[in-house]
Amino acid sequence: MRSRMVALSIAVFLLAWPASAHARPGSTSAQASTPSQTNAAYAESNRTVRNTFVTTQQTSCYRPEVPAAQFNFGPAEGYSGETPCSPTTATTGEDTGLAPYLTQSHSNPGYPDSGPMVVKDHSESSLAADPAHPDHLIGSSKWETSPEGGIHVLGFFESYDGGRTWPFQGHIPGYEGWTQITDPSGAFDSYGNYYELQLPYQFSFNPDGSRNYSADAKIEPNPTRPNNVISLSEHPYKSENRRTSRQWSATNGNDPQTSRLDILRASESVALDKQWLTIDTRPDSPHRNRMYAMWSEYAVNGDLTSVASYADARPNGTHSPWSAPITLPSGPLTNGVTFVLPRVAANGWVYTPLSAFTGNVAAIGVDISKDGGKTWHYIGTASPNITTPPSDPPGTALANTTISDGIFTSFAVGNDPSGRGPLYLVWEDYRTGVSNVMLSASSNGGVSWSAPLRVNDNAHATDAFQPTVAVQDRAAGTVSVTFYDRRLPCPGTTRAADVPGTESYNAGLRLDTANPRSPVGAEPPYGVSNYCVDSSVQYYRANLTLFNDHAHNIRLTKHSWDPQLNPHRSSAQRSSTATFIGDYYGDVIIGGTNLFDFVSTFDSMTDINQRNPAHQMQQVLARLPVPTS
């Protein structure tokens, strides 16, 4: 995240939706909000859920562009600084950067880093399922060598057995010459090829650990590279026995006609952010395999716009040239729009929500393209008057901890052949002083929306945040809403009881002693409420009625985890407290299986395949059968 984006990015994450904003004609019918359940019932609802710790299974290394050896804030919070990678450390088979990467060849003196560094944390989660090969999955996340300095590229993890094993992992190569690559967003085409949209940008460190985003060639780490770009990497489909971790292209599938990096937008002055990629794999769409890329642009004068571009994916893993970006219409929304999330309807129409903010007031609108992204039209404002939570200083959105909340809304489109949806919108509501997840639907293409339902069913006021919504690809597909959940108190009681083998020890609470917002000061947060984190899901029928045997939230995590351990820091200044676990996480449905990708710092001491002794931020997969009746 760029410093000039932070004030906006943190201020806009939580949302309240007044009932008066909803027109009733044409809206999807819905029953009352999910009835509450006890903490004990929720805690036991995960009995049939299995968690697979994905990124503990391999050790990855790469050479960063910017060194961060000066930042080591441990052992508190689990931090351990930057660690050089020995020749035998990495197990992924990737190019670790023993020699500088191609894009690092003209860096300024002092750059790149002295050699490969061990990847430690894996914040933020993206997950995609291959429509051509149902057991083929690719997830991606930030691949951090220095959580204290916020130094990372994007990495991937790949499964051919529906997420049970993940033999192929590593950093996504091709853009290592930038300081940081962030915001993973990936998608498959209908041929089984995978594409990852990325946000590489440059900054250097000032002596106090703050970030310097100057585009001055004498200050930038790598003056031969644009200051910030929107870029694409391609991962062509290969069968498992022909796959390696190095089979990526940053130059349009290594097309011999294209030797340059696959960059959609480059800028020295406009700050780019919040990019997203969707590929049309709808069987009846006239634009099947069209890729839609969207992102936001923050101009120096403060203007904020969001833009869209498209290209067509080809069977060999290449694509046509990207169209010239066009500005998305924002109707009556003022002060700019962001948080775009393109989604494709059954007939090939493309929708995206847009969020606009004025101080602590926000609104969400919806755009549509009916001609494959050539033109866009504003449908209407889903809610014109949204209250956002306090955000100054950064890191105050969620009580008791320093973690900043992520993107407050998510969006999905159902399977009506007419293309009118249903449209599903989830968001966070902060009117009561905690974050609740709300859900609404439209069956007439966004013209009107159903009364909002509260999704989280906790009986006491605690935060539910970063919601994601997904729809099963069937005529009346099941709707899945998943979110991070802080209802269960952190495990443990006292330091004396915090011994190996206990839940509090495995959660690493003994390391959590430097949180300036902790309600118990320097004491670990034993038994503290609205602090530790789980993941939850709620299922709905297409019309947002509940299933009889899935009427409550289901706990997706086997263990609560502490978000204050090894979090990504928004600045390497010791005086800065704002930390970050990611903007969003993955929720996909393939066939009759729902797969979830989220983070955890827990250490499953009894399972060698799920060991995380340093309590680093790991990617975790859960899977459940989708209810249908």
C-alpha cells in the first residue's frame, strides 16, 4: 500500500446500509437475518472441517530488490527479521536469485538485496479453480521476506487433487525488479491456463524506516523500471507430471512476437491500486475467454478514478493485446470510485460494484457492460448513505488489535440466463461499534435490492469482517458467504498455564506482548474477547432463504489464531503500529465443493505437515460439500 493511499484505504473498509435505501419492486425475496447461536455451538460446528496448512509444506526463497536487514522487531510478536537463504534451504525448485534477476540488472548501488532471502509470511489470500480440470487449483498470496519492512512479491501454490496436496509452490517470477508486488488476483480461462494480475511498485526506506515513493532516478531502487505498474503473469496449463514451479511467463506467454513485460499500465506519478482480474468462462457467453482487468488510479491532484481493460485468452496461454483502458462511469457518486470487482453473468454481461467515499460517508453503485467491455453504463446506487468506522490513526478499525481491516465489500453474480443475476452484494456494517456482515440481492440487474440480512450469527457484539461471496455454477446455485470472525475468546488463562501442548501455547499467545492497543497491556491476551480470529461461512439458497440443516454459521478454522503475530507492517518505523493481514481471502465453488483460502498463525504441534513453530502467517485451505436441499 502506498502512503498516499493509506488514509483512503483504511477509512473505507466498514459499512452500514440504511433500510430506506432499498427499493422493494423486483427485489429477491429473503427471510430474516441468521438467528444467533452460542459460542459453544459455533466452536463445535467445525467437526467435519479439515484445515490444510498449505505454505508450511514448502520453503521458498527469492532475492528482493530492496534490503530490509535493518528491521528486526522480534522476538515480540514473533518477528525475526530478514533471513538469508542457504543453497539447500529452498525446496520449491524455483529460481531463488543466486544471480540477480533480469529486471534487477540496472538497479542503483545498494540494490538489489545481497542474495536470496527466506520467505516467511504469506498474508492475503486469492484462490481460483480450473473449470477445465475440476481438481486443479491455484492460490496466491503475498510472499514476504520481511514482514517488518513489508518486503514481498506474490507467490503461488498449486494443487491437482482438489486441495489435498500442494506440490508446486514458489514466488511468481518476472517482476522482481520492483520493491513490492502486491494484491494477488488470479483467474483461469476455459482451457486451464492461469493468469495473475499484479501491482508492482517501487519505494526505498528513509533512515527512520518510513517509505520513500519518490520517482527521482537517484532515489528509486531501480530507475530503469516504471515507478508503479499493473502487470500480468501467465501460467499455461500442463499436466501434473509435466509441471515445475518455474513455468511462468511475464511476457504474454513467451509469445515470440512479444518480448516486453506484459504491462497494462505504467506510471511515474499516478498511484495505481486495487486491481482485479476476471475471465469469462460462461459456456453460453459470446465473449467466452475474455479477460477483464480493472484497477483504481489516484492522481497527484487527488482525483480518483477506476478503469477497465480487456483482452482475449488463447488456448496456448497467450492473449490478444489489451484494449485501451477506459474510465468506468460513476453516475452520481462523487469524489472518485474504487473497489471494483468484475463478475460475469450467464449471458456474458459484466457487472462491477464501485465504492465512493466522502469523509465517513460512503456509497456503493453498480456498472454494467453488455458488449464485452467496450462500453460501460451506470445502473444505479445500491446504497447512497454509508457510515464508515474511525480510521485515524491507522490501525484502529478493529478493536483491541493493530490490524487494519481489508476491503469491506464483495460481489457475485448468479446464473439467470437473462443476465440479470441474481446479483449478490456483501459488506460490513459498523453502526453498532463492531463490524457485522450484511447481505443483499437483486434479481433485476441491480435496479432494486432486497432488505439486508445480517450474516454473522454471534450472540454477543464482536467483529465479523472481510466478507467474500461466491455462487455455485448451477441454475439455482447455492450462495456462500465467508468472513473472518472474532467471537471466540483467545485460548488460555495465565502465563503459568501456557505450556507446550495447550491451545494457548500452540496459538503463540506468549509472544504477543507488544500490542499498544491490547486491553491487557504487555500481558498475552489470554481469554480476551474480540481479539483472536477464526473463519466462518454461511450458506443460502439462491433466494437467500436458509437451508434447514445449515441454518447457522459454520466455523472453518480448527483453531483460533492471533493476528498480532508476524503481521505485515504498513511501515518499518518502530513508532508505527498499523499492521495488516490482507484485504480479502478466497472462496470458490467448483462442482459440489466449496473451497476456502485464509490465513492463520497457529502451530499444529501434533501434525508434522502443519507445523508452524515460528507462528508465521500461513495460507490455510478448508473444504466443505455445498448444501443443495
